Amino acid sequence: MEEQQMTGRRGAYNSAYIHWAKTQSQSRFNLATSGLGNLSIHDLRVSLDDLELTYGGYGYGPLLRKIAERYGVDASSVVTAAGCSFANHLAMAALFEPGDEILFEEPVYEPMLATARYVGAEVKRFQRRFEDGFRVSPEEIEAQLTERTRLIVITNLHNPSGVLTDDDTLKRVGEIAGRVGANVLVNEVYLETLFEAPPRTAFHLGDNFVVTSSLTKAFGLSGLRSGWIIANPELASQMWLLNDLFSATQVHAAERLSVVALQQIDELAARAKALMDHNRGLLNAFLDTRDDLEVVRPQFGTVMFPRLRSGETVTRLCQLLREKYETTVVPGRFFERPTHFRVGIAGDTDALEAGLERLGQALDEIKS
Ligand SMILES: Cc1ncc(COP(=O)(O)O)c(C=O)c1O
């Protein structure tokens, strides 16, 4: 499907990034992914007896309780959804009305912004500046806030930069939002890659926090589509009722598998953490050798977002990498920063090593 053909009844509502990821990101040395490589069903200790096909009601109790226990919340605050993607959609659909003003970080994970627009938001932006380490600045947010702001949206860790926002900063954002009765939506899908026990969540930072996450990025379980929202029980109920208009009930076999995965989460986490720590070291060593790149180096996570020091866009680099070097990274234009590209470190170590070598060759080539 061509990008220009993707205009449906509701015009330009689609995600250029997801379309690119599905059709053009694949390569022999794929550094475009942002999550742990996909596990196979054989990586989970699961038997057919663990599965069942059908279950009705508002969420599968054992799964809601597992998630609630993990984050120290009540099960009435948990809403499950198909991946963090649909968790974001459902949360935003419940958190504002069409025409409401919402404040989004920039640079941004584009599908989430596109979803907000699709749901009808009037979107305003606050900057996370490269020169400032992609930090969330409460002052920037405050400057954009109006009486009409209903929601402030942040990814933590930040996609694309991988930068962590600390609890004190988030608390300040929560207080600023509270002044106009707005909520703060924190997408924590990459926060899982801190592999803390118990994992932190911004939900505990104030009454107006809502968070989303999934088992996708840190655990290689994208195929389960196991996502969730944590919100206060009243909002959570509204989301369940709204979901009756969307998927109505969940895929029960996936709910069951998610419980199985959560029972084994510590082992899955230990393996993932070892791989990511090792691979991050490789990327840092590569970056040490490149004076043509400047980069904010996050301590955690699965991605980094270097910029060409020359100030050129990365179009030529990405094309050369793909066509000659069989390697892909994500062009920064998908994150509103065309002089950057995003490199993922959570894939296979051999592919990362080979991909980085090729990235170096392509960078040398565009210089000469
Ligand atoms: C910030 C962010 N949110 C959500 C998602 C999608 O997560 P899931 O696969 O669980 O739907 C991604 C995937 O790239 C992401 O980067």
C-alpha cells in the first residue's frame, strides 16, 4: 500500500511511522526496532491447559490482579487493552472530548500524536530540546498551559531519545496540570526497561496521573498485545464502558498467556536486562569513535537518537544504509527531527555489531 493511497473516509488519519515500520524497516541488520526481539511461544513455560478461549466481563480477574499487584495498585484501577497502542487510544478517548486542548511533548512518538488528533484533540506542543538533554521542562509546559488544557502527554522513557524523567519533575508537571484540572498521561512502555523491582509508575505521583504500558518493549512479547492503563477507579470504569464500543471483550487466550508471562516475568527481565546492558555498551563504544555524531546518551532503555553534526538531514544516510549496507535505522523525520536517526539496541547482539560497523561505513561514505 502506497503512503499517498492511505487516505480514508477520515482523511489523513493514519501513522506514517507505523506504515514505514511495517513495510520498510526490515533488513538484514535491523537497528530500527525499539523493543526486545520477539520471543517465541517456546520461550514461555506454557501448556495448552493454561489456555482457554472465552471469557466475558470487564477484564480477566487473574490478569487484572497480576498487573495490580506488580504496580501496587487496586485491581479496580487496571484496564487491559490490545498493546500499549490501544491503551493509549482508549485512555485518550476517555480523557478528553473532541475540541479539547491537549499538550504533547515534541519530539514525539508519532502514532500517539496521530491518535490524539483522530480522537479530536486540539494539540499544542511543548519542547524537549536536544541541547537540554531532551529533558522535560515544567517551565516549558507551564508556558503552554491554558485554562482549556485537559491533558499533558509524556513518554517515559522518552521515545525517541530514551531519556528518563524523574519523579520530582513529573510531580511538578502533575501540580501544574492540577491548576487547570488537567490530567497527565504518562506512557511508561519503556520504563519497564529499567527492570526495577517493584517497577515504578507515575500513577502514584498524584490523583491526576494516568499511565499506559505493555509487555511489548522490555519483554519481547509484542505478539501478546498485552497492554494496560492504570487510572483512578472512576476513570478506569469509564474506560471499560467506552471499550464496549471498541473491542467489547478481550482475546481470552492472550489474557491467559499474559498471566503465564507475568508469572515468569523476573526470569524474562533478567535475560532482557543482560542483553540490553551489553548492547548499550556496544553502541556507546561505537559512538565514542564518531565525531560526526552528537547524541544524548541515556542510561537505560532500548534506543538512542543521534544527530548528524553536519546538520544535514539523514535521508541520504538512511537510503545508503538500506540499499548498500542492508541496514536500517529509523529516520528522524518520523519524530519531527530530520537531522536525527534512532538506533535500537535491544535486538540480537551479532546483528547490532554488524549493523554498527555498516553504519560507520555509511557515515564515512556520506562525509567523503
Ligand atoms: C511510546 C510507544 N508507545 C506505544 C508503543 C506500542 O506498543 P505496543 O506494541 O504495546 O502496542 C510503542 C512502540 O513503538 C512506543 O514506542
